[in-house]
Amino acid sequence: MTRYQDDIDAIRRLREAQGSGWSAIDPESAARMRAQNRFRTGLEIAQYTADIMRRDMQEYDADSSLYTQSLGVWHGFIGQQKMISIKKHMKSTNKRYLYLSGWMVAALRSEFGPLPDQSMHEKTAVPALIEELYTFLRQADARELDLLFTQLDAARAAGDETAAEFVQAQIDGFETHVVPIIADIDAGFGNPEATYLLAKKMIEAGACAIQIENQVSDEKQCGHQDGKVTVPHEDFLAKINAVRYAFLELGIDNGVIVARTDSLGAGLTQKIAVSHGPGDLGDQYNSFLDVDEIAADDLGDGDVVIKRDGRLVRPKRLASNLYRFRPGTGEDRVVLDCITSLQHGADLLWIETEKPHVEQIAGMVDRIREVVPDAKLVYNNSPSFNWTLNFRQQAYDLVTERGEDVSAYDRDKLMSVEYDDTELAALADEKIRTFQRDGSARAGIFHHLITLPTYHTAALSTDDLAKGYFGDEGMLAYVRGVQRREIRGGIATVKHQNMAGSDLGDTHKEYFAGEAALKAGGAQNTMNQFH
């Protein structure tokens, strides 16, 4: 027996118990609707996807080739089409997630219009997008199952038992489009209570993994911009605790917390940490401050000083009332951040870097793993990096180390198209192709994501269409560049009425009204041109 058949039998017994009043209810139709709506609440989704992530983390610990991936999405439809495409091409959603980017929420989903990535957007937009994404993924389930049910009915009507058994097996083994979402809570949008309240909303919407960063909330910057300000460890750990309490309150005991450190590119802090004794976390944080030694007689009004090793030192304070870290301390601060976060409740790490360089990442992870051997990263394969230039420069440095002749190349101009067909460019492209595999094997990267890819693809595809359609190509730009490719590539959206749920609606009308149903999918439906 299968769950599908069990539901049919259970609903049949229920109908019989209710008597003639339920005579119009078809048990198989109701069972189909149950199958198409497997997840009834966001918390069910959060638990289901948390289990997936925990399993994947264990499998990665045993075999680093089993890393996971995601693309950032900013709308439910984009996330839906991504998962439909993955199922079509890869035949499974295994180890493929979604990433919800705070940058894209700010830039694309705020009622204020486009905003910079500085936590100025409405915090409610984040759980709203999580809920929207799962609404579209559940609709993808319903649509695909509806197509299978239609095939099953056709096979039965034709008396083809073999075909019916084949379709029934596909229904019984159906793989949902619902996958884990790693959701960006930025720096927590306020104090720990604010972080806790928002985390609850995100989890209730379906999030099983929440990513939080150690920047100060009211001065938060995009990870690839200047002016980043970090907070002392105790402040950050309080927010990690807030997220964990939110998971526990809602019964998602294995929810995943991703602790992000921006210390590599952050040269400022808003606070001097509280220290209770030499060598504690506060003292370690303060030890990175850029200071001047000062005598007591030299103190001025309003000076802030720290006593260190019997000496008075004055942290260098800017006009903004922020304090500077010593140059060159970034990696040491990253390592301390990561170890501290893992020792105080975080499950995964995120190290924001200024370039995609496997050995740079590995150098920090090696140090972290000396203390926490199973430390794992979520890594941002960011569009903020110039991947072509970075990897051509890495290739240039590699062949230089080998003693090969590089006189034909200008290292500072390697982005130039004149180098596209060179051996150096080919070497660089191969390093880009294997970056995720190499990073997972060497640098402990469990999850690779691209934060903003669909932001860029939407702009690029729209530019292509606008250039042709409003130019000499006219309608041919759409037909050749979009529709013809959709038809020949089997892209679901070519039947946009079906994608939006028209056929599902017809099915339901037939369930509800039988032969009296007024359906949209008849002979006059122009979507029939795409059969």
C-alpha cells in the first residue's frame, strides 16, 4: 500500500460514515488534493527541510565531494522555475537549496523602492518572501502531480494497465520541489529581542536555516562595501542565542544557524568590549584595536583608555565615534569569530572575503579546524567579485611560479577580450569551473551559493529582448530569443496558463461540479498550439 492509496481508503471510510450527504465526494479526488498539498504549515516545511540539511551536513563530513548549492532568488516565481529546471535537468533536487538574499530584498522587495543593502527595508519583507517562495514551490508540486493524474486517467481510460502502473509509480515516488532555504536575517534588525521576533516569523514561514552576521545593526553595510562595523562577540552571541530560542520555541530543535563574520573587510567597531579578565573574549576583541600608548598625565577630557599589561592605551577614535582595528588583523579576527560562534551555538560558518581564492579561505579554515575539527562553511560565490579578472590573475601567478614566460600578458589588464582565447584564459576558466569542487575539498565549504544571480539574469535577458524588439528585429526578437527556445527546450512557462494554474483550476472545477464545470482548457484554448 502507498500513502496515496491509504488516503483513498481513509477518505472512502470517512465518506461512508458521513452518509448520503457526502455522496458527491470522490475519495480519489480528495486524496489527490492531499497529495498536492503535502505541507500544510510553514513549520512542517521548516522541520522537513531542517532534517534534509542535517542529513546533508553529515554526508559532507563523511565525503567532502557531497557539497550543496543554491542560487539566490527574489520572487516566488523565480524560485519555482529554478527548482522545476533542476528537476528537469538533474532529475533530483538532492543537495540543491534556495538562498534568500537580504541584498535582493532591499533592492527589489521594499515598499520604499530600491534600497542599498543596509537593513533599511521592512523586516517583515523577509518572512513574507519565505512564505511566497514556499507557496510557489507547493504550487509546482500541485501542477506536476496534476499532470501525472491526467496521465493516469488517460492510461486507465485506454485500458493500458502497464502505462497506469508506470504513472502510479511516479506518483508514489514523487519528489517535492520544496527544499531548504537559507534565509538572510542581516545583522538581526535591532537588539536580540528584535532578532528573536523576526527569527520566529521566518521559521513560521518555513525557514530551517537562518544566516546572521556580526555587523552592528544600525550601521550594517553590504559585505562587499567599505565602512563595515563589527560588534563584540558577546553582542553577537546574544543574537545567536535569540535565533536558537526561536527555533526551540517553535519545536524545530535541529534548526540551522549560519554565523557570518565580516571581520576580514571590517576595520571598525562601534564598541569597546567588556572584559572581566585577561584573555577573555572581551580582552581578545580589544587586543585588535589600534591604540596609542599614553601616560596618565596626558589624558584629555573625554578620552577613553584601556589598561593593558600595566600600561594605559588609548584606542584611536574617529569623528564618527567608531574605533579602528589595527591593519592586518582581519584574518586573526575571522578565526576568533568563527571558533567563538561554533563554540556558542552556531552550526555553520560564513566568511565574507574580498576575492574567491581557495587557499586564502583554506588558510583560515585550517586554523579554525584545529579547535573545531568539523567546522564547515557556507560560501558566497559573489557577483561582487570580478571572477574573470581574479582567476586570470591567479592563473598568471601560477604560471609565473612555474617559471613559464608571461611576457605576453599584462597582469593588470587581464580582463581584456584580447586574452579570451589564450592558454592563460583557458587555465583560469578551468579553475573557475572547479572552484566549488576544489573549495569543498580543500577549504571546508559545505554549501556554495551565488547571492544575486537572478537579479543579474533578469537584467541581462530583459536587455537582450529590449535591444531586439525595439530595434530592427521587432517581434522576431521575442519569437527567436524567447518562445522558440522555450518550446525546444521544454521550458514549462511556454504554456503560461498552465503554469499559472489554469489546468489545476479546471481539475478542481470538475471535482466540485462534475459535468457542469465550465472549464478553460477546451478546444478554443490557444495553449493547445504548444502540445
